[in-house]
Amino acid sequence: MLSLAKRRGFLWPAYDIYGGVAGLYDYGPLGAEMKNNLENYWRQIYLRQEKFLEISCPMLAPKEVFEASGHLKEFTDLVVQCSKCKTSFRADHLAEGLHEHPSTLKRKELWNLLIEHEVCCPDCKGEIEEPVSFNLMFKTAIGAGAAGREGYIRPETAQGMFVNFSTIYRLGREKLPVGAIQIGKSMRNEISPRQGVLRLREFNMMEAELFVHPERKSWPKFAKVADEKIVLLPSGCDSAAEMTLGEAVEKKVIMNEVLAYFVWLTWKLLIDVGLDRSRLRMRQHERTEMAHYATDCWDAEALLGYGWVELVGVADRGCFDVSAHLSHSGAYLTAFDKFDEPKEIELDKVKPNHAKLGPLFKGKSAAVAEALSMLSPDQLPKDGSDLELTISGERISVQAACYQVVRVKEKVSGVKVVPHVIEPSYGVDRILYAILDHAYHKEGDYVRLHLPGKVAPVKIAVLPLVGKDGLDTAAMEIYEELTAIGISCHYDDSGSIGRRYARMDEIGTPFCVTVDYDTLKDDTVTIRDRDSSEQVRIGKERVKSVATRISQDLSFEEVKTGT
Amino acid sequence: MLSLAKRRGFLWPAYDIYGGVAGLYDYGPLGAEMKNNLENYWRQIYLRQEKFLEISCPMLAPKEVFEASGHLKEFTDLVVQCSKCKTSFRADHLAEGLHEHPSTLKRKELWNLLIEHEVCCPDCKGEIEEPVSFNLMFKTAIGAGAAGREGYIRPETAQGMFVNFSTIYRLGREKLPVGAIQIGKSMRNEISPRQGVLRLREFNMMEAELFVHPERKSWPKFAKVADEKIVLLPSGCDSAAEMTLGEAVEKKVIMNEVLAYFVWLTWKLLIDVGLDRSRLRMRQHERTEMAHYATDCWDAEALLGYGWVELVGVADRGCFDVSAHLSHSGAYLTAFDKFDEPKEIELDKVKPNHAKLGPLFKGKSAAVAEALSMLSPDQLPKDGSDLELTISGERISVQAACYQVVRVKEKVSGVKVVPHVIEPSYGVDRILYAILDHAYHKEGDYVRLHLPGKVAPVKIAVLPLVGKDGLDTAAMEIYEELTAIGISCHYDDSGSIGRRYARMDEIGTPFCVTVDYDTLKDDTVTIRDRDSSEQVRIGKERVKSVATRISQDLSFEEVKTGT
């Protein structure tokens, strides 16, 4: 499959003229078309159907973002270096076969395991050094010289949506739930990337972040899918089984309706874009393998040549992300939960001490007082240390004497809440690879890619039976007409017609239009089906409407019956 | 305009909760829609109309790529640091007003100029230090520890296409001309980015690289556009003037037909996406400001609040790029120019010395001999030093004694040529900003964005006259129907109808559909035109076809007449 992918221009290892770099791939013309098709279909679902808001943030971010998110501290792998040849390896890779889940072990445990089994360098048999923690983010400097600032390339697109929560909330008309999506690249400095396109140092993601009220995780649209069956592998279970979504939520296999809905949406979407249902499952994370932020997580996994491979993670991240940025930035990353009627309640409030603020902050004291009064008491430092506030981009330290916590009775119209986040996170490259893997069928030497019309890189080919006698001109006319309306279409007049069909079957082109001598007489052409090799004769004027509908997965049956 | 952009969610400075980072912006929901629209329209032109091949390469590249391209050495700015406050500045910025083109000065010249005018730190009035050269690429390390490799984030997408020339040539059926495009992000570590979104550290590009035969720069489609007039400002001229493309090529104002064609295509495309023709010009680079690789370059410039701003560069890069990678990598980055009939010619050839190669390279000697015989004599080191070859990713040094140059008579079917490159390079962010700037019209307090349908982020709004009596349900039905077929559509039932129209005019929504009490009686709705505020009543069943055609710039005249 990878040799086909390279030969026909789906994808290939990048920078091969310079010896290549592990973990970096190029998409060729067919791969880029497929990638655009996949991203646009995903966008149609999340943006149009589910009404998420799309944003697009920089990949480069200042250190503060990843300090808050925990990536600076937690987003690490244990790496061992060979003392002789200096090659680096992932410590858990060296421990494969020595433990059931080596990646869940702590540094010391892993080192003891490696010592115990006398593991040495796989390349040169040299002695290995003790594992050290290695941060997987690419680090760089923003700006020049001493004024330069520490920066990192994002390892996921998610943080851009979290730091923008208050803007997203405002643009979503100040209501929960509100969702944001982002499609773009991220990078992870993998220590020794293996498995070709499945573990990349630079990769494409499609991520959705749904901000919900922490106590309201029901979902109106859930009722519509409650009877749908999907294949689940819950944590602690040995084998996957079919279950309806209704049952899964009722039995608390999936924690709540909204998480279950997006588990289902992911399942459905993967099948729509061409994955084989019988090689697909939703697996729940074990406690020990969960990322530092998640409270529950389901992976969509596909069975590939490499075994079961994660394509999508659907996680309930709780309040982790927004809370983290709220407390690190001091920005008001909260939603306002309005009561039906104002209520009189007793509550603790932060009260600025104006007598102290005035002399200390002078012209800025009003702004500091306002910022203080917006805080909730649990945002204050517990240890009496200075409170750090960011006001108009400036960091300001405020001593504990500048405010106090008072209990007041107040008529309030609602309360501020920190939203929880439901995150479906899709790996574009892995999904593309999995689609190709599941679509690939070989009978003898004959290869067909059974791609759905919506992802097929070429929708239709126009082939003159022979490249002369005006058949070429007639075919070229059709080709230009389809191209003009934006359809991805191939023209080919070289070689036998059988060889040309084979070339199109190999790249998954759903239909071929053949222009023959009858076309010149009666304006008809044949349409040939990729999957069955069957042909049907139709009027030339119908080609355009057939071609337009291929991206909606028009079937050959529909072509034949003219529906 | 920027405040509107932020308020309504086109774009805003990134990471504001952490004080922001100069040169980094987020696209909000409206900006992301516009960006997708622009990129897709551009793709439609280059991919479908002009038949370029799209590829997508990593942003991260190993050092070797930028050694070859010259970026490691040449892609620099002169930076001066304040000896007191340590802030860095671009040296040419400090010399503004002291010289006509400070950016064209060499290091010493610039330093003398700054000394002569006693320039000091603009921030703290401290003494400035001598300018030093600062590379504008973001540097990072690929992989861990001692085995890590020096890497850079690309400053343009172009190199990915150059290093892939032989694959692109093969996939384009081994013919010149062949073109590749790439849409994606690049980064430049600007020293002190100013002018908001016009000088970004991370930005989006749409680049096309057309590989042509060095001696064949005519272009069949040129004849079709030869009579088109565009506004040109040739180098050395004081003012821009209208000229036909035919005249420009004939008078050698533009060097050749193919360059002229893409100058025209760029001009046309910018007007299509909404730029005002009277604030647009194509300016030729002066010799001194040309990038290190270009032999001729025309910039599309738009007149904005900041003055004339470059949006697109259309350059003839000669053989620079492909030659550079050919000689650095040793890969066969050449096209084969086949003669109509084989010719007998005398030529110099590299002849491997098998007697030397065998003992030196053993099992690899056949591969080395083959690589040698593929070289042309001008690829050999002139100084007798070892020749560096890359064979299956391995660097191999070959002594001069291993080969000789011999003159032979040969019947040849063609010759190898290193292609020239014509490069239209589009800055997405600047074009988007320029479109907004030119589209913005304010009468009193009333703002309209006159965006063409093809780039407008929201194509159509569906508004119930009032949000009750079933008008809301009827409007919501239309909204859902349009959304289901992928149209970007807004539903809004809050506030007076006038205010809702104003909100849509302000973001450039071409049409509003209003559902009123008559709709419930006779299934008609009104369609309101953004630009004229005029309304017309049409049957509800026509809304879908109207909405579908907005991205093809359907006019209100066409809506009224039903054509």
C-alpha cells in the first residue's frame, strides 16, 4: 500500500533527496485532494450540522500557554541514550515485551526493569544510560537577542480554543453549550518515530472543543441516536461488544449523554469516510494511560496492518483546561449561568480595600479594584502570597492586605461557572492512512481502492476510446466542462483502455466516462463503475449531474436508474 | 476596521490573556470562513483552471534544505540592540527618513548612517550597538539528545516544491511546463513586527511554482489576455500607468509571456476577490531590493491605510532553486527535453573509472558508477576536491581519480535541462486584510462591507420578522435546509429587524431572507440586498437556488429578474 501511495502520489517520506527525516511526510496531489475532502467533510459536520464555530490560531505560542496547560511539565517521554553511539531511544520502546504496558511505568520503575533484563543499545549493543525526561514540544525563541521570548510549537490545536474561551462564548451569544473547532498542524518532537505515517513529528489535526455547563451533560439530540449500535471496548473488559448508545449511558459505561453523542458522531463519521465497520471499535482509556487532563476518554481505533491504531480521541476533560488558563492568566474565562428569576443568596465576595489600593497603584487603582471584585474567593492565593493579576496585558502583584473576603447577602441574577470541555480530537493523517488501508483490495495483481465518492481524490475520469478521430477533442470538452465547475477529474488518452481503467481503479476513481465512436453519432457515453467494472450507456448531457453528485456518494445503481 | 474585525470575530491579536505576542493573530469564525473561501477560490484557479498539482509538505525541515536554498546565509535582517535596555530593533527601521531605501543598505553603510545621525534607542534613548545579522528563520532541534538534528520552520512553502521537483515532474507525466501549488503556514522571526496583521511572525501563504523550459517562456494562453489592460509600475519609473499585456511583453517591460500571464492572473484574481481596481498596481522590483534568487519580480500592491502594501509577488526565479538543490543533494532534479528525432551530437560526458571504484566501494560500486554517469560535467567540483554524492540517502565522497570527462559522439534522443521557475506567491493574511479594507464603507455610523459573494463569510441570513407566531419555526426550517447543503448561513431573531439587517451589512452578508406573516399565507419571503437595501418578494422554493449561487457572485439584479 505504501509503495502504491508513493508511486501514484498520495504521500511519500519528505526530504528524501537529503536522506529523509523520520516522522515527516509529504502529501502528493492525490493525498492533498483526499486530505481536503476529509477536512471539508468534517467541517461540514461540525461547523454546519453541529453549529460549532471555526477559529484558526497560531502554532507558535509563548511559554505561558504551556505552563498553564501543563504541557511544559507533563508532556514528556522518558528517553535513554546509548553511552557509546549516543543514539536516543524511548525507554518504553526498549521495555516492550518486558511489561504489559511499559508506557504507564514511572521513571524509576522503567529503569529498574531495563537493568533487571540487562537491556542494551539495539543499534550497537552499548551500555544505556539512565532514562531522563524529554519534553516533546519543539522549542524556539520568538524575537531577537536578549529581548527574545521562549516559545513552543503547539502539540495540539486545543489550547488556542481554551485561551479564547471568553471570545468564543461572546461570539456564541453568551450561552452554553458552545463549541469551537480548529483544523491545522501541530508538532511533537518524537524521539524515534516509527510506523511511517502513524507517528509523525508534524501532523494534521481536526479538533472540536465543546464547552458545556459542568452539571448539564445531557444532550437534546442524544434521543435520536440512543438506539444506534456501536462497538465498545470499555476499560477493564477483555473484548469489544456491540451496544446501543442508550444502554451505554444507562449502564454508565459512557459517563454522560454529551460524551456518548460525540462518541457516536465520531463512529458514524469514520464509517462515512470509508472505514470498515468490522475493523473499528471505540476503546475506553484505562485510568493509568489517560492524559493528565482527561476524566474519561474513548479512542476510535481501527485494525490496520500494525494492529489496533488510535485515530480519534473523544474525551471529557472536565474543567481542567479552562480552570488552568483562568488561574494562570487571571482572565475571566467563565460563563454566566442566569437564573430564571433573581434569587437572594448569601455568598463570599472579594472586596477591594480602596484605602490600600490608592497609594499603591495610583492611576491604575480603579482597574485593580475592578479586577479584584470580579474574582471569586477560590481564585485567591491560599498561602497569603501576592495575587498575580493581568490588567491590559500588564502583570501586577497585589498584596493580601489590598482585599478581604466578606460574606454578603445579594440578589443575584445568576452565577459564574467554569465550563467543562468535551473534546473530539481527530488525527487527519492516521485517518487518511486507515481509509487507504481499509479501501485497498488486491485480486491477483489487480488493485482497486474502494474509496467512497466523498473522499476519492479523483471523482471521475474522461477517456477517449482512442486518442484520435475527434474522440480526444470530444472527451477533452467534457473534461474541461467538469473541471470548470470545480470537479476533480482526470483526462487520459495514453495506452489501452483496459490499462487506463486499471490506473483509475488503483487510485479509487469511482467512475470512468468513455467517449467512443457512438458518442460522435448520438451524443452518448459509457459510464463504468469502479467496483463492479460494469458499464452503462447514458446521454452526454447527464455527465455533469452525475459528476457533481459523486461527492455525495452517488451509487452506480443510481446512475443506471437515473435517480 | 480592526475594531470591527475584533468585535465581530474576523480576527484579533492572539494570546491577549497572556499579554499578547506581537506578530501573532487568531482568525475568528468570520475570518476563518473568509480564509477558507479565499483559499478554495485560489485553489479552483490554480488547481482546476491552470492544472497545477497540489502538494502539502512539512513546515519543519532539516538544515540541509536551507543551506541549499541560501536562506541560512541570506535570509537575514540587520538588528541593533540598545546597550542599555537591551531591546532589539531592525536597523533599517531606525534609519527611516535618513535614506530613501534603508533596507537596501549593507551593514557598514547602515551603521555609518546611524552614527552620522546620532541615532539612539527609540525606547530609552540609550546608546545603540553595531548592527548584527540576524537570521529570520525559527530554529529548533529535531529529535532528542546528541543525535538531535538542526531544524528550521520554513519561511516560505516554496522549498517543499523544489526538493520534490523530480516527483512532481514524474507525476506530471514527464513534461514541461509542470506546476505545483501549496497552501499553508510559514514563519519568520521578525525582529519587531509592526502594522498589525501585515507583518506576522506566522502567516498563511498560497504559492505556485511553475517549472518551465529555460528557453521556452512563451505561453499559449497568453494570446487570450494580450489585450487586457493592467496598471504597471516598472522599475525606474515614477508613476504607474495602464498598459496592455501584449504591449508590456513587446516592449520588454515584462520579461516574457509566461511571467506576464501570471502577472495578469494575479491581477484578475485580486479584483475577483474584492480588491478595488483603482487602488491596485503591479510594481516591478528594483534590482537592489530583489531577493537573492529572483531575476525579475512584480509585486501586486494595494493602497491601504498604511500606504502601498505588497500582497503577492510574481517572480521569475530562473534556475536558481532547482540548481541549488541539485548541486547540494546530488539528486537528479532535471527534466528531459526530447528531440523530435534523435540527433548525433558531440558532448562531454562523465565516465566512471571502474578499476578505481571496485576496490573503493565494493558492493556499492555499481550504484556509484551509475550515479557518476548520470552527472553532467558542470556538476563536478572545479577544484579537484572530492565529489559528494547522495545514494539511497547515504552521503558518499568520490575522489577525482574515480572518473574522467571524455568527449564522445552520441546519438541522443534529447538532453537534460534544469528547469526555470516562475513563482506567484500570495500572502493570504494580507490579501484578507486588504479585502476588508477595500470593502469597508461607512456612511455616518452605518457600516457596510461590500464583499463579493465568493469571499463573504456568511452568504445569507434568515430572519423572522418577529421571533414568534410560527415565523421563527418557518425561518428556522429554511435556515436548516440551507445549512444542510453546506451554505454558511445565519439565523437571528433578536432585536428589531432594522438592527438585524445592520448587523448583517456590517459583516458583508450579501442577502437577507425575511420571513413575515405573508410567508405563512403564500409561501413567499423577501430577499434584501446588502448594497442597496432594496427588497424583492420571491417564492420560498427559490431561496435554495439563490443561496447556492451567492458564492458565484449572484447579483441582486439576477435575483429580481429570476435569471
